[in-house]
Amino acid sequence: MGSAEETVTSDGLQMRRRSYWRWTKDDFIPEESFQSWGNYRTALSQTIPRFKNRLTSRSDDSKELGELRRRSENEMKRCLTWWDLTWFGFGAVIGTGIFVLTGQEARLNAGPAIILSYVVSGLSAMLSVFCYTEFAVEIPVAGGSFAYLRVELGDFAAFIAAGNLLLECIVGGAAVARAWTSYFATLMNRQPDTLRIVTNLRKNYNLLDPIAVAVLFVAASIAMSSTRKTSILNWIASAVNTLVILFVIIAGFMHADTSNLEPFFPYGPEGVFRAAAVVYFAYGGFDNIATMAEETRNPARDIPLGLIGSMTIITLIYCLMALSLTMMQKYSELDVNAAYSIAFQAVGMKWAKYLVALGALKGMTTVLLVGALGQARYITHIARAHMIPPLFALVHPKTGTPIYATLLVTICSAAIAFFSSLDVLASLVSMSTLFIFMMMATALLVRRYHVRGVSSGEDAWKLAGFMAVIVGSSIGISAYWAADSSGWVGYLIAVPLWLLGTLGLAVFLPQRRAPKVWGVPLVPWLPSLSIATNIFLMGSLEAAAFVRFGICSGFMLLYYIFFGLHATYDVARQPAEPEVPETKKSVESKAQEEEVP
């Protein structure tokens, strides 16, 4: 489409605004390095010095909040409160994970101690929530972790996060959509694959799923139409899901037999942590809430209440659901595919399996709705930084939503969901999530202990040294555990090193920045513990997940070298974009928007 422009006149002030629906070369590759083959060859010849430049460069709070946001041309609408964010937390997190993974991991790895696996994963997730909350309060933009890492760790670290975020968004959405089809078939009292089209393609790619594609586009259409409408629909669906969960917990305890909890540790502590690494997937999605900060009326108040409040309640719900299941049926008799349904059938409540399927279906629906919102906002801010074409940064003037970004994620997810069973990629999503959370905790420590222009070079080297000890010792603990060693010598070395590294930060370095409104408590201990737990859970995943992660990271690096590096370098050299003055009409409309309940 073209790049038609329209003139807006108000009180003598004239502005030229380009049409939203456009499709030109400059909307995809406007940077100088891509204007001709000669420019591109010159750019490639300067790859090493440009990489050094981007490796050491940093953004700042004001740039993320000002200049980058203006690249979307239109503002997102501030229409969300802490109540909306709390329900978004429920909608984003409570999906298929709790219904599928609990029985699987109780049967194969943890036994009745699966409740402790949820406690471990919940505590680790809560540590990450603390880090996200402090950043989201002080840098309330749509980019979430991508924006925060650009500020504290630089463009390259942010790009690594961006690549993993894109992978998590696309693959995660496709996985939920495929699962939606399976549970819908179960609700119709049919086999999970009966609604898919059987073909002669390769195994794991031969069951085509048009329903998954349709569900993805329906969720995306709702998300593109209005953030407020999506929030209301999420309330309704999450409320229904909550009622189903309450039924599962109460009915489970009504048929509980405490003898089913013996033995409590049939697979030992190792099994508890192996299960914790897997059920961590059930906590995924809360980072989507941080991306809604740009549309939150009072981020300083609403984000802590919404994020921390919802995650606390969700952790309690998960523990109660896990305990009710293992008390209702012996762990060795649990069905790995439909644990709750079979358990209710075993106690004479065969009809309850339909209610469980309905709850899972409602949960997946809200995950897709909130995912369509949050994922598009990640993409929007990544495009604002020109890591991907800036067309995807545009916000529609009427809906106040990033339609192009939403379509990008939806089309990619739909293409994968249509063909692939995604069994191979499931652990890769967990790996990407844990990796980003580890980087977020690292960025939080850097933010507190290093301020450019204030911290001395000596302090910077001390911070780097202590961080290296914390990360290195955490990797050592994880590797020693993964090696299934029965000894204790490795822990005797690695654990004290972690303690010394964290203590060194607390004693030998002053905190250079205090949080303005809300901050992570017990710094540096809680962020350091978040680094250790995320690395530990990463080490609990199978070796194949690391291989796939390495391969995907390799492709991301190639993309960065040949495109992302040069695009961001060119943009960084441009003068800051002047702030466009608002017309009287736009100021009045924004004031009215703030008052809408």
C-alpha cells in the first residue's frame, strides 16, 4: 500500500500524519546501510567496529519513555488499573500447565512431593516478578524485558533477549493453540487428534490443525480491536476458570486419602527439582503483564499490586491443586495425560472430566488473549529500536493497538501450529524463558550498583568481578547437580563462592541508585538468588534443550550481524527526534481518555 499523508489542522497548528496502512521500502528498511548494495557492503566491512560500538552502548530511561515511544506515531490508550492487571495475571499464567504437568511430573519424577516442586518454581518465579516490577514501575513502556536490558546491559544483550522473546511468543502461542484443539475434542468426548486433518507428511508434521489457526486469529482480532475490551473478556473467562479450579480443589479434598501421600519422596530430592524445572512452564506468561505498563493509568501503584498480587494467589492455587490430586489418587496410578479427569473418574465422579476439560479450555483461551496483547507489545518496542523493521512499531490511531505487530506474531504462530506438534520445541521455550529471567536479575543488580557518569572505573570492575563469581558459582551448582553426583565437595566449593560474591556486592559496593517508588527488597540477595535459581532450573532440563538453544542462538547471531547490528547503529547515529507538540484537541481527548472508567 502507499504512504498517503493527511493534514491535521487545529488552532493554526499543522501536522502531517502518514496513513497507518502503508507498505513501502522505507517502512521496512529506512536505515542508511540498506539504501544501496554499495552502502550495505560498506556496512559489512565495518561490522567489527560497529559491533564494539553497540556492545558498549546503553539506552536510558528517558529515551525509552520518550524518543522510542514517538516512533509508534500514535499513543497507546491508558485504560488499565491494578484490577485489570491482576486478572491479566490470572489469564496469562493459568492455562494448560497445571492440568497437564501436575499428573505427569507427580507420576514420573516427584510423587506427592510435587507440591514442593510448585513451591520451588513459585518462589523462583516470584523473584523474577520482583525484578520485573521494579523495572516496569520506573520504565513503563511496552517493551518489557527488552527495554530494561537495553538500558542496563546494552543493545546486544537486549537483542539476545529479543530473539528469545520472539521464539517464546511464536512457539508458545502455537503450542497453546494446538492444545486448545485437543481439549476441545475432549470436551466433545472425542480423541484429541480427531479434529485434525491427517496427511502423508513426516511424523509430527502430518496432523494439520486449522482450528488452532482459527483460534489464534480470533484472539488476535479481539486484541487488535481494543485493549479495554480484551480486558473485560479476560475477566469473564478467568472468572469461569477460577470457579472450575475451586471445584477441583474442593472436590479433590472431599475425596482425599492421606495414605496416598506415602511415600512422600519416592524419587528423592532430585525428583522434586527435576519436576520443578518442568512445572515452571505453568508459571510462564507473567512477563506479558510488564508489557502493559504503557497502557496502565498509574504504573507505580497498579503494576506492583497486579503482578505480585496475582502471582502470590496463583502459587497458592497451584500448590492446593497439586496436593488435592495426590491425596485423591496414588501418585503411581496417576494418568500422565489426563490426571485430574482420570482421578475424578476413579472416585466415582466421571462427569467431572468434562468440567476439567472446560477449565483447561477457558484457561488456554485467556492465555491466548493475554498473549496476543503482551507479545505484540514486545514486538512493538523491538521494532521501535529497529531490531526488526519499524513498520511493526506503528500503533493504530483509532484502536490504540499495534495491529502490524499483532499480525506478525499471529501469522508466524499460526504457520507453526498448523503443521507441527511442537513436542520437540517445548523444552526450548522453558530454556528461553529461564534465560531471560536470569538476565533480568543481572540487569537489576547492574541498575542498582552502576550509574554511568557516577560510578568509578574501579567500582565497575568490582561489579563485573562479583557478578562473574555469582554467575559462575551458580553454573557450577547447576552442573554438579545435573551430573547426578552423590558427593558434596562440589557444593562445598560452589555455594560458598555464591555467598561470597553476593556478600562482596553488599559490603564493598555502595548502591548508586535507589528505586523511586517500589523496589526489590533485600538487594543484592534476592536478585542474586534469582540468578542462581534460574540457572539451576535451566541445568535441570535435558541436554537436547541446550543443543536446540545453541542452534537457535546461532541463527539469531547471524541475523544480528547481517541486519540488526547495522540498523541499530544507523539509528543511534541519527539526531534525537523532536517531540511533536500536541494540539489542543489531542490534549483534551487524552484527558477524557484518562477519565474513562
